[in-house]
Amino acid sequence: MGNVTITRTDKGFADRNRRYRILLDGEEVARLRPDESWTAELTPGSHECEAWLDFTRSPNVTVSGDATTRLELEPRYGMRDPRILIHPHRYLDLRRVG
């Protein structure tokens, strides 16, 4: 069995006091504040991870239940940036590391 670890690594002021919702295979499994991490054991096969904040979210990231995967999560741009209205599905950046 593999696992996935998601770490929220905010470097700025955006959403400092907000929790990002973490979804695994469409179900909410955690809420992360800045500098918090969440780890889960995975069953074999592929799984979908994503993060949400209000109407914004990250693109889905597919992870394998047969491997160990590390992901980092942070906002791509500030809440006052007009891109948040044009691309709300890209406000949060969920990406592989290592």
C-alpha cells in the first residue's frame, strides 16, 4: 500500500486564517491551515486529490495507491487578482514534490 501527504505551504498573506478543504476521491478528508500536513494510507489503484476554498479549487491530481506521493498546496495569486473570477478552478496550486 502507498500513501499520500499534502502540505499547505502558504508564503503570503492570502487565506492565512482560512482552512483549505482536501478531497480524496470526491470526499472531504481534511482541512488544512498554513504549514499543516495531512497523510493517508491508500488502497491499490489510482486516486484523485483536489483542494477547495469557497468557489475556488485546484486542478485534480491523480496519485497511485501503490506509491508514496508528496504534494504541496498554496494559492497561485491573491484574492484581489481578477484571474480568480476567470479561472476559479486554478486558484489553488496542488503539485507533486520530490
